Amino acid sequence: MAGGELTGMFAWMFLPKLASSLVLTAAHWVLQRTSPRLVPHQSTKTYERHQRLSYIFVILIYLVYTLWETERNMAANYYHILGLTPKSFTQSELRRNFRHLSLALHPDKNPQGERQFIAVQAAYKVLADPVSRFVYDHAGLEAAACQSCTTVSDYILASIPRRTGVYMMYILGNVALQVFRLGLFGTYWRYIAICSFMALEILMMTGTSDPGFIRFLSWAAPHRTSFEIAQILRQLMVCIFIALNQIGPQFIPRDQGGNTKTLAGTLSSFVEKTNEEIVSGSRRMANMFVNTGLRRQLEEALAHEMRLGVAMGTDKSFGKEMMGRMQAEHAKNRN
């Protein structure tokens, strides 16, 4: 199990990029022979858009394949072992199928079927008891295997810590990703989804009936129990997290991302240009008042420009120059 999950993780990391490159090459090969004008040149925005679209297409296809593979690799449940459908069977069908399989797989008649015979016995023991069957349908085999539990409440209370512990591990994993600055795209929605799925499982275990969309999915997959459908949805959640981290950055063009240093440099350049414009405008204004005797107007204009200049970062040399001009004009008027 661990080896398969590790293989799947590496597959998600490397296969989409390789496959998207092959898909893009194949698509451009077809377009080159049907509509050559639609094939963009490399290093153009159209080509980059084609790359993003091919990458997204591959991720979505791989997501669907992963879910199909997850469902296909799930072990047969007790209903499947006894040839029953979870939502539509009677006790007479259960007993009839059990007797038929017990006779066919009995070790005295079929020594090779001993393991299957044991599985049939275990399945009948759980499904014949309404309490065990309810727990099996809504909380899984591990919950139904509790030896000291007698009521539904006992089974549920014993299984809740184990089920919530799984989601606590998901939360800790997301915290670790944030600490190491990995998988930051959609962090908020990951926490929302984890808490929502945890609430869903608790609701399924404690409620007398399944939520509406679980009943709909049970209709679409009648051979699966409610608990198994919830497990498939949880796997869907994990796959969507991975897919979002792969697809999300494709919608953010690199030339618009901008890191902190780039933005700081742009802001500094803007302030510098604004400073130069203020200095140049103030000097032109001061020159207009030279030799006119309009000292008060000159002082008011310069005071306004100096306040604006200080706010925008005007250098002190400009202030000294303007003060010198004011003093010279004042001395000239006194003489």
C-alpha cells in the first residue's frame, strides 16, 4: 500500500509534464497538416497558452484515471462476497446465498476455497446482525470489528477517534507544507475541504440516514457501501488538492507574478521619477518669481512644493537652493 502511494506521488510529480509535452507536440503535428496558420511560434503568448491548456488537459485526464484506479483496486465488500446489493436485498436472499456459498466452498468439498469460505462466514456474521450491518455500512469494517461493542453508540464512539485522527493527519500535513513553503496554492480551500469531509464522515456515522448526495452516489455505484463512497470522495479530495497545485499556477502568468524585489524596484523607480518631476516643476515656478518682488507668493508656492516634496522624498539640496533664492530676493527688495 505504501509503495503504491509513493509511486502515485512520483507519478503526479513527473508524468503530467512529460505527457503534456507529448500531447502538445501531437496536437501541433496535426494542426501543422490541417491548419498550419493555427500553429504558434515558440516564445509567444499563444504558444504558452497552448502549453497551459495541454498541461491542464493531462492533469484532468490523469485525475479521472486515478479515481477509476482507486475504485477498481478497492477490495470486494461483504455484499459483493455474498452476491448482494447493499440497498436492495432481503434476509431470505442473504440466508439463501450464504447456504449456497457455504456448501460450494466448504473445505471438505473444496480444499482450495478455505480462504473464501472464511470470508463468507465473516460476511454473513456482520450482515445478519442489523447493528453490525449499520456500522459496517456507515463506519467501515474496522469499526464493525470492535469486540467489546454491543450497541450502535458503542461502535460509533469507538470509531470516531480513529476517523478524526485521519483528518488531523491531513491538517498536520498541510501545516508542514506551509512551513516548508510547498503547495501554497489553494491552502484556504484545503482546510475547508478537510473540515467538511471530517464533518461528513461524523454525520454519516451518527445519523440515521445518509446525506442526499451520498444517496445519489449510491445510486450511481450500487455495489458500494456509503462508507466506501465516502472513502472514494476522500481520495477525490486528495487528488483535487494535487491537481490544483499543478493546474492553479498555470492560470498565473509568470510575467505578472512579480516577486517582492521586482515590485520594490518598480516602486522605487516610480518615486524617483515623481521626485524629479516635483523638483523640475518647483524650479520652474521659482524662476517665474525672480526679480518680481512677489515675495509672499513665492514663499507660499515654495512652501506648498516643499511639503509635497518632503512627502515624496525630495532631497535636501533642493530645499537649500530654494531657501537661498528666497533670502536673495528678500535682501534685494530691502535694498
